[in-house]
Amino acid sequence: MPDSDSSSAPFDSAVATRRGDDGTTGLLFGGQRIAKDDLRTEAYGTIDEAVAALGVARAWLGVKDRVGTLSVGFGDLPATLLRIQRELFVAAAELATQPAAWDRQQDDVSRVSAAMVEGIESMLREAEAHIVMPTEFVVPGETPVSAALELARTILRRAERRAVTLGAEGLIPGPHLLPYLNRLADLVWVLARAAEQAEARSAPPSRPDRRRSAATRSKP
């Protein structure tokens, strides 16, 4: 039978510390620990989910590359997704810093900068120039890559909602986090359309009586 006081048994792990067993977690730069269901934890945890969903999309692109079916239409999409994933670590770091340490944050490292917002806007303009824009809501799931991107988009919108709540509580240190998340969700939606159209596909319209776009009708 296991020891009735297993918490005091020897424990050796490079990951698990047992410090969170009481339902608390630490923030960047130390300070008082907070509950794992704190608004801040919920917000940066949601960003972590978005990073993982983008990873699924990037993994599908890697599979296509290995089996020789990666369309030239995907262009720099794998590198773009990796860039976004890395930038989201910056957004998460901003949310995971306690107010007493806000003065220790650095742009592009632990705080979203104006340049990051401008970078997303530039990518958005570039992506929009290379797709046929749907004229109504579409149903996700046409391709594995676009489906993963749509999942990431919805998670980003949830992260944005959590961040709005934090902002109302005065818990967002910089002015660029909310615009960044808002614009990024737009970009990921466009990238999902680009991923579909790179494979000569398009998502079905939300209403069944509507016809698909020219991208699908021209599919071989």
C-alpha cells in the first residue's frame, strides 16, 4: 500500500516542484504567489493554449513538407506561425508580471511593443493581398491546417476577452497588448483562408443556400 503521507516522500523531478499543489502559482520577477484561477493566470494560460493550437497548424505544414505535398502557395506560412508563437510568449510574460515589477519589463521581451502591433498589421495587409476574401461567415474545417488556425483564432479571442477584464482591473501594464491580440486574431483568420486557398479549397459558407467562392469552384 502507498505511504499515507506521500507528500513527504522523496521526490525527484526537473519539472514538478510541488509548490503548486496548494492551487497557487508564481509570477515573473518573484513576489507574492497567486491562485491558479486568478484573472492573470487565466489570461496568460489562454495565450498558452493559442500557442499550442498554432503549433498544431505548423506541425501539419511540417507533415506536408516531409511527404512532399507542401504547396508553394503556403509561402512563408511556417515561419510566420513560428514568429507569432514566439511573440505570444512576450504577451504572456506581460500578463504574468506582478504590478510591483512592471518597471522591469522590456519591450519585445516581456511587454508587447508598438513595433509588434505594426508587424502584425504589416503581415495582415500582405496576407489580405493574396487571398479571395469570403463575403460572409464561413464554417471551419476545410483543411487540417486551416482548422487548426481557426481553433487558434477562437482561443486568441478568448485571450483578448480575458485581457479586457484585466484591463478593467488595471492589471495590464502597457497600451499595446489589447491592440496586438485584436489584430492578431484578424491575421490568423486571414491565414486560415490563405491556407485553404493554397490547396485550392475554401471553407463552406455558414448558410447552406450560398455557393462557395471561386477558389473552390476552380479546384481541379
